[in-house]
Amino acid sequence: MPYMIETFDKPGTLDLRARVRDEHLAFLAENAKLLLACGAKLDDDGNAAGGGLYVVALETRAEAEAFIAADPFHKAGLFERVAITRWRKAYLDGVSYLPPAQP
């Protein structure tokens, strides 16, 4: 069952995020097969809001922890906090993954 990983940047780290961004994007490309969804959190004006969200196809919390620990953003000390939660895929891109209703 997939995991949702939400990250929260430390205050005042936009410069650090920009410096490490290319390494982070390369990490995501290397792990694309695990990514069900991934992206930066934005404010209502579309500006960076200091964190991101990953939905990863991993089976255990230990795998999710290892995944985020290997992210260059994490290695650079960007994150103030990381929340890891199991996630059940119900809909993805408008496709239902729910079992059929029982009569």
C-alpha cells in the first residue's frame, strides 16, 4: 500500500532549495517508477509555500523513510519536519481503484 510523504521546509531556506533543486530533480527522475504523484506545495498565488508532497509506491514505512532520507533536499537539511502516512489509492487521474459495490 502506498505512502504519502509531506515535507515542511525550515523557514528562510528558499536559497538552499534553489541550490539543491537540480540534484533533487535528478533523484526524482531516478525514482520515477515509484512516484504516483509528487510536487511542491504552493500558496494561492502559485508561489512556493515551503514544502512538498510525494505519493510513493512503497510497501513499508521503512522503505518510505529510506526514500525521503535519500532525497537531496533531506540530505541538505532543508526539511524542518516530514510526515509519513499510509495512503489508499481510491482514484488516480479520474480512474477508480475501488472494488465494485457489493449487492
